[in-house]
Amino acid sequence: MKKLLFVLLTCAALNADDIYEGDLSAMEAHEMQKKGSAIIVDVRTTLEFIYTGHGEGFINIPAYEWTYVPKSVEERVKSAEFELKTDKTKGHVEIQKLYDAKEVFNKNFVSDVMKAMKLRNVDSVILVCRSGPRSTAAANLLAKEGIKAYNLENGFMFGWKEAKMPWDGY
């Protein structure tokens, strides 16, 4: 939880110095995509992209991934036993504490985005994440590299899906 808070605060801090082109509505982003003037890159993790759905034609290039290293088998067995014996109305086991989570930045992120843009012959990229903070940070990162980058306002869940734009998934 502390790491997630750190990521969100970092993203918020980056927003203070936004240098990307700007935020686009889902309709504007979809129109640019359909015209062939931009690609939409989904910066969420691979698991998010696969299991929570994605917009039609989105290209998944994660800005980072998470690795989860389980604690010892003894700790996990002890937790499972506690879970079986505990009255659920009086508390629960915090399963995430049984794993050490580590954020791993995708060192190929910028070059992969540039390669995708070249393959699609576009000069602009629209970044999207779940709700906006990660894609804003990614748009700023790309803009610092001289790439014409936009952010999808409110992300996939609250921008794209709520606007009833085409998407695929569960």
C-alpha cells in the first residue's frame, strides 16, 4: 500500500510541471486514432491490460511491471491456518503482506513507444492507464524526449469505458 501511495504521489508531483501536449477526451482520442494521426498506448501492466480489458486498437507498452516475491512457505502456511481458524466477522488475513512487491520500470518504454509510432507512421501518441495518473507521468516522460504526447483524460475506466467507446475484455 505504501508503494502504491508513493507512485500516486510521485505522479501527482509530476503533474505540477506537465509538459505534454494536453488531455484529450475519449471521443477526441478515438477520432485521432481512427484518422491515423496518433496511436493509443496503454501503459498499464500486462495483467491489467489482459484481465480488465482495453480499448479497441490500444497498444500495451507497460511503463512498469510489478514482481511479487512470496514470503517463506512457513509464513504462508501459518497464514492459511490462521485464516481457517479466524472468525471472518472479527478480521481477516492481509494476503498482500505475504508477498514483497517490487516495481520494475520498463527500460525499453521510450524506445518501444517510438518503434510503435514508426510502425504506424504517426507523429503523436496518446497515453492511457486505469484512471489517469500513470499515463500523465508517461506523457511527461515522452514529452521530455521530444515526443508529441497526449494523455487520455480520466483513463480507461473513467474516461474510455464511461464514454462507451469500443473496448474488449471481461
